[in-house]
Amino acid sequence: MSLADQIFKAGVVGAGGAGFPTHIKAKSEVEFVLANGAECEPLLHKDYEIMVNYPEEIVNGMQLMMNNTKAKKGVFGIKDKNHLAIEAIQKFTDETNIDMCILGDFYPSGDEYELVYAGTKRLIPPHGIPLDVGCLVNNVETFYNVHNASIGKPVTQKFVCVTGMVKEPKSFFVPIGTSFKEIIEFAGGTTTSDYGIFVSGILMGKLSFDTSEVVTKTTAGIIILPKDHYLISRMNREIKDMNRIGKSACDQCSYCTEFCPRYLLGYDVQPHKVMRSLGFTKTGEAVWNQYADLCCACGLCSLYACPEDLYPREACVQGKEELRKTGQRYEQPKPVKVHPIKEGRRVPLKQLMKRLDLLKYERKTPFTKDEIDPKTVKIYLKQHVGASAESIVKIGDMVNVGDLIAEIKDGKMGANIHASISGKVSHVSEEFIRITN
């Protein structure tokens, strides 16, 4: 069986982003394979912990992908501050054609456009992907899962970090479909009774108050903050209120654009112009929304650059949606060229955390091999880019950990789904399967 088939059979998807099916990447031919170990979201340390504790498996998964894609070289992106992770990885890369790309502690160094440029000096074309410049990028946990797939082990667990206002911050493997309530309890419970949950990150994650939500293949972890924290009150506003505030208060200072990582890489992203769309008719919106089309929604404009605490990122997200609805796509007229002052406008992570009042929540999240034993799991059939998997089990069926319970059919893009615990299937729908032991 080919590596791509093994990966497809195991249900491996990108563990650090939207969940792109990894078997599709494995079928490509590239010059460079890059491992993304940057982990630039504040407070989360799960990539650091998996690199320190499972370096051999990660490097092996990376080499398997390099061999399969005929890559000439591997590039391992990791921050200079993570000395133990660098040492752990280098023990298995010293005699390989994998080079270390040591990154500064900036946000967002984990963006694939940033990583490809840092590791290869190649610039992905507007609207492009790393494959367009001969590169393949995967998160370090994805490479760990590629290694497991090569030995017949499907994706049934997710490596997560639980931090913030919990009694015992930690990183650990958890069965997919486990509730947030259970993983919070596994971390000793919260130190406050009134809190919000940031899922997979402060800047690029989402805010939730629902502890019944469950871990998926793309959940990086959860961060518990008190409900009266500035970030929670800010992000909990309705979009109409965000727009109203922006329409009345934006003075077009352009700081949001001047600090935009994509703009500094040479892409025509100009959030301050997108903000103008809030005060125009539909005709005017089309004119200004074009400058949102290449936005990566990193959130730096809204949460760091704007001196008036407005919402340019949210305006860009809406702008992109408007363009999609009308079938428009902005074609950048000038070639991509890195801004000469890019390095001088990088945002140090600690400076960002200070601005967001997060430094007091920064804590180590050591890896533990202890495991959660959930009595029930809710496993979504769409945890990835592409089509939903189709259930192949019915209510009352008994399944074991690793059994295939939903599959991708008819050559559609997607990923297989496996049982994460042993037990009885107690619910089946087009949305999810529940297993109870």
C-alpha cells in the first residue's frame, strides 16, 4: 500500500489548521517539505510538548513525506526560544537532508506564507498555496500522525493543551469527541466559576461558552479566561455593533495595514481601506473590499495595530464573504515583493501578550501520559476540508478503538473517521456519531 493510501486509510488531516486531507498532499511532487513547529498563538504550547516528547516519530513522518513527494530538502521551522524542542528534533535530523529554520518569537510566524518565505525565500503567489512554489507544509502533529499511519494506526486521538485559568495546565492525548467539560476537569478544573473558552487560540481560534463542545481532529487546545476579561467582552460583541463602531470611529490612520503581515510580505492587503466599506453602499463596498481578498485573518490588525480598538480583521472577513457571494476575485496588479521595512515591523509575541493582558496567564503545560477515559464521545463526520464522511455503522453496533465508522466515498475529497473509544453506537446522524461505553 502506498503512503498516500495509508494516510487516507488512517484519516490523517492537517492538525494545525483547517484540516486539509493529508493524503492529497502526499500525492504531490515538491522540492521542499516544511515542518511547521512555530506555534505562535499566545499561551498554547502543545506543538512544543509533542516535539520534545515525540521527536523521532515527527521526523520519521517528515522523511516519509519527503521520500514520497521526491523532495530534495526538508526545512524544520521552530522558534529559537524552544531550546529543548530544537535539541530533541536535531538528534534525529543531524544526518538527514532536513535543515533547521530557526524563527524569532514573533506573531504570526506560523502562517504558511511566512514559513515558506523564512525557510526557502520563495513567495507564494496571491491566492496560491505552497505547492505553487514547490513546497509542502504540515504541522508537526500531522507528521506524527503520518508516522502512525505508516504503521497502520489511524487517527483516534488529538494532542491538546489546556491552559489559562485551570488548576493544572497540561498537554495530553485525548480521544476525539471528548467534551471540553471533561478535559477541563482533567486539568483540575477552573480557578474561576465564570469564564469563557478560547478554542484553538486567542487570535485565530473562536470564543465559546459551551463546555459540551467536543475535541475534533483540528482542536489545538483550549484557553480558559475570566468572563470579565477584555478579550471576551470585545469578541462577544455582535457583528453589527463592531461595524457600527468602526463606521463611526475609524480615522484611516492605516496602522492596521502598516502592521499587516501579508502586506509586509508584499500582498495587497489593506485593512484600512476595507474599513471604508462600512460607510458605503453596496457599490462602494465592492471597491474597498478587494483589499481584503488576500487577508489571512491573523487578527493582528484588530488586536494589536488599531489604536482605537476597532475591528478591521472582522471587516476583512466580511469583505471576503461579499466578494465570494458576487463571484469576484481580486487580482493583484503588482508582483509580490517583500516590504523593505518588514523586519522592523514584526510584532514580538510578549509585546502582543502584554497588549492583550495575557502575560499573567502564561504557564507551562507539561505533557502527561495519563489518559482521559470518557464514557461517551461525539464524533463529527466533518472535521476536515471537503465532503463529510458517510457513516458505515448503525445504532446498536459495537465498535472498538480504531474501527472505521465513517468513510469518504466516490472519490470525494475528505477524510475517514474512526472510533476513538470502544463501546456501543448510540446515535447516528448526518452530522455526528455518538459512542457510549
